[in-house]
Amino acid sequence: MIQRQPQRLPSGSLPRISKRRSLLSLLLSLVQLAPFATGVGATPPRSPDLEETCEILIIGGGLAGSGTAYEALLAGRTVCMTEITDWVGGQISSQGTSALDERPTQRQKLFYPRGYLEFRDRIQDHYGKLNPGQCWVSESCFLPEDGHNLLMEQLEEAAKRGKGQLKWYPNTVIKDLEIVDRGNGRQITAAIGIQHRATEGAPPLNTETLSQKLEDAYRYEDSERFDKTIVRFVPTPASNGGSRQADWYVIEATETGEIVALADIPYRLGIDPRSRFEPSSASETGDPYCTQGFTYTFAMQATEEPQEHEKPPFYDRYAPYYSYELERLANFTLVYTYRRIWSAKYTKNLPGNVREYPINPGDISMQNWTWGNDYRPGTSVDNLIYTRDQLEANGQLEPGGWLGGLRVETLAAGEEHAKGFFYWLVEGTTDSQLGDGVKEKHPNHRYLAGLDSPMATAHGLSKYPYMREGRRIIGRPGWGHPNGFTVWEIDISRADYSEDFYRLNLLPEEYRRLWESLAGLNALEALREQPDTENIPPRSRSTIFPDSVGIAHYAIDFHPCMTESPPEAPGNTEREGERRGAGTAYPFQIPLRSMIPQEIDNLLVAGKSIATSHIAAAAYRVHSFEWSVGVAAGVTADLLLEKDLLPYELVDDLPYKEPDLEVLQGRLNRQGNPTAFPETSIFNNSWEDWK
């Protein structure tokens, strides 16, 4: 069952709202509130318009949130899911990256979770083909709105099959949390959401860009553009009236780790310091301002006749940045068909060379290009995702001060940057990296904008930018991870750590211990060889985690931040050393410990905010991973509610036997949600075929 329209509370039935801070707890207990001064951007809390109950609250409706909802609904759970946009699916819909990033071997074996496979089948059934765009980056490129519609149908059917209930809250953000001491830890007991709709007479919701409306969406009061409904999400009361360790579970599935920041739990942001675990790091000390670039995607359509293109007033600011990047990529046909999401004349007999793919009038291409519409800030004056210190300084950690945790000015620059890239594609004649004589005009194309366009926005940009990296939790200290659990570079990378860079840039003791970590079954030999490591054969697989609850496979793919501010400055370069960590990775696992944050006992983390390092996160970010980690969150939450357990109780005795963890893993595998790749074993080092 899908509940789309919230039910308002009867008059006089206004519940108390509170937050972890005592001041707000007191203020929110009052029905009538006078304005009060808080941090910059803070707005007075309103009494809630309605109260919504659920067993699992998912914050963020991207692929991770959708994977969570799918499994929870099949298990018969009542699920609330909030989403800042009006589309479910994140990457495949509201972010416009409707081209499934998959590695060939995993795709050939179709070794994915059951819900992800079902979604692929739905694309095939809907179009009569898996790749209606005939793109070459993937075997499946399609229209974003269809991604939303097909996924919503899938969730509706999952609710029917499992007798669960989905309470879907689009256009909704979480403004405040109630966090209280409980047992030996703390728990979220309520979340305050703000759902917005267009005020009567105002333009439709998808008329303005995100930068124009973001902060308004997080303010309690109505505005000229938005009427708002304040929703208090609370746990479903226990059917037997008894007490439980946790009354519900909250799933952090936002694109940037909003709930991680709002709950103020330990996390990392940006580059990690170089160490034996992260030996390819671009910084000895780390840099929280350098995260991977974000991208506003857009769609463009081929036309029979040349089009008139008006030069944007801001174009000259961004023109010094745009480039094909490499000589082998300097081909318009290659770039256009790279992520073509609709082919007007579908043919089974495409040329072997993508540079010779036909482009027919009516073809639609989605653009997502590193030296194109990627926006890559990397300094303290332009970083998109505010650090904790920045959040504290601008008042967003004060009561009522949360405004989404993003720098609006950088969002706005990214929007302009993307629109400028279209003009460069069709009218530009310079290339910032390759010089003169490379870029030609291609005027037979038009920019697709309007509420009926592929992105379904009046401005033509995706409803939300494609985010490659957000805040990443630090897991709980435990066996092998005294400073908090993290999946590191060396857990997944195929890098050749015998290169001189590592010997020269790590202290001798660190370098020796790096090779001890890489030795696998050769660990005793590594200990004997100290400090000489030349004869130590490194393992040829990723780390095998005893608490694996899912799988993923993708290259460590970097879109590095730029060195100077602003990113588009003439002559700017990528941050030196950032691409050193890039490269192929072995198939890898999703350990449950990476999803369990410190301090909050009823919070599970899905999506890109799990406990990974900066380099590992560059692989843990694509479509199938997001679905896999969502699956793990949904099945884990269901088991915890069933057995009255807390997440850390599944892993606190590792490396010793964990019976409840084994039950969870068995359930996942029986359901068709694999927790390991075929023939995974510490004794099996034949992983070289997984390219």
C-alpha cells in the first residue's frame, strides 16, 4: 500500500516536538511560539500539522533509500520515506544520471540484488529493450522520468506482495531531530519534516533551480513560493504495548549525509591523511574541502536544422574551463552518444567504433562530463558540503538553524556552469586542455527545458545534482579498527604498491606495515621480510569482511577537486595527486560495520555516507552499490525489529562467531541478495578475471 496524501492531525491534537538540544525541546513543547533569535538562517519552529508513524523512517529517496524500502515492504513493514525532490530514484531520475554504471563481469553474470535485477527487467519490458538510448557507457540508458515511474511501480507492487505500507513524502526535508539518552546510548525518537507545495498563484515546484529554493525549503514558515506542512515522524506503537530496545529504525540515505551532520555524529569529509591504509592519498594531513565534483546533468536533442543559440550572459566566466580533456576523447559524436538516453532510430547494427555512431534528429543525450558540466570546488571559500566547523560557524547546528548543509552560492555556480557547457558543445571553438583547432561548432542541437522535458524542470537542469561524495561516517571502534571502522583504499584497490611513490612517501615503518596488510595469507612471510618487502607477493583480491551484507564492483573513479578558487578560473588545474588513487578495484563487499554510526543506536547509514575513506568512496558510489547497501539496511532493520536487537549487537563479538549476524546473512542470500561474490574465500586468490 502506498499512502501519498498525509492525514492532518485533528484540531487540538498537537504533539510535543523536541530535539536533542534542551532549548529547542522546551520551545517546541509550546503551541504558541514567539520569534526567537538563533543562528544565521534559523527559523522559529511551528507546531506540527500532522504526526506520521512508521516502523522504519527512510530519509532520502534515492537508490539507497529505494532499496531499503523495497526490502522492508516485502517484509511487511510500515515505511515512511522522505525525498527532497518529487521523484524517487536519485541517480536514475532526479539527478538525471539514468545510465547504469556497471562493470562488465558483474553485468555478464547478472550478479546483483533481486530488486536491482527487477528494475533492469522493468526497463526491458517498458521499452522492449534494455538500452533505448543506445549509449556506449552502459548497457542501459533511459529517460529519467521513466526511471521514477518504473521504480515507483516496483515499490507499489512490493508493498502489495509483502503486505507492507509505504508512506511516501516527496518534496520533504528533515529539519530537526529529537535525540534522547536510552539504554547505554542515544536514539532518535522523532524527526521533524517540512513538506512543501507551490503556493496558490506561484510557479510550479520545478520552475526554479535548487539553489534558488533550497534554504526556503528548510524554513518552517510559509513563503511566497511555498505552502508548508510540518510533519512529525514517530515510531509506530508496539502492538503488545511492551518495551523494546528500539521503537523504530531511521535510515540515513541522503545524498550528502545530512542526517549525519544534523545528528552531529563523528564523520569525515574530503581527503584523508596519507597512511598505510590510504597510501595513495593526495595529502599528508588531509583536506576536508576537497570532495569529488558534483554535476548538474541536462538533456540535449539532435535536430535536422541548425538552431539559434543565445550566448548566456555568464558564459565567458566558465568558458576557460571547458574541454574534451584528452585527445582520444576529442570527438563530439563520442561525447554525445556516451550517455544518449533516447535513440530516435534504434538499430541493432551499430558500428564498432563509437566515433562512428549515427546521430539522428530526435536523439536525446544526457550530459555528464568531467571537463564539462562537472563543478569541482575544493577550497574553504567555495566547497559545496559544509564541514562541521563551517556548519557551527554559520549557525546550522543551532536549534532551528539547519538549512541543508550546502553552500548555495556554489550550487548556483554549478547550475550556470552546466548551462554554459551546453553552449560550449554547440557553439564553442576553444578547448582549455587541448588548445586551438580541436573544438568545432555543432549547432544542430537544442537544449531541452520545460516541465515536459526529460529533466521535468523549467530550467532544463536535473532536479538535484549528481553527488559523488558526501559526509562519511566513522564506524564504531572494534576488532582491527581501534579508531573506528573504515573501509580503506587498500581493502579494494588493485594498485601496485611496489612503486617508488609509496616507498618514498610513507615512513619506513608505515611502508612495512602496508605490506603486512597486503600480504594476506603471506603475512608470516611479510613479518620475516621486514623491512625488505620486495619478495612479498601481495594478495590478489579485496578484503573479505566477516560481516558482509552486500556486494559492489566498480573502478575507483575520480572527478577531482580543482586547486584554486573558483574552479573555472583560467589555467586552473586538478588537485595534484588526487588521481593517484584512481584505478581498477577488485569486487568488494559492504560490511555491516560500515553502516553503523557511533553514538546513535537506532540509526543505520545507507548510500554514500557509509564508513569509507575518500579513495574507497570513489568506487562505493554507483547505482548497483546504492541499491545493495539499501537492501542491507532494509533487511537488517527488519531483523532488528523482529529480534529486538540493536545494530552493534550483530557485530560486537567479531571476530568470534555472531549467530544473529549469520541469520541476517543467511536471510539476505536466500532472498537473492548476495553478500559475497562467487567462490569468495581467503584461500581463493584467482580474482584477476574480475576486470
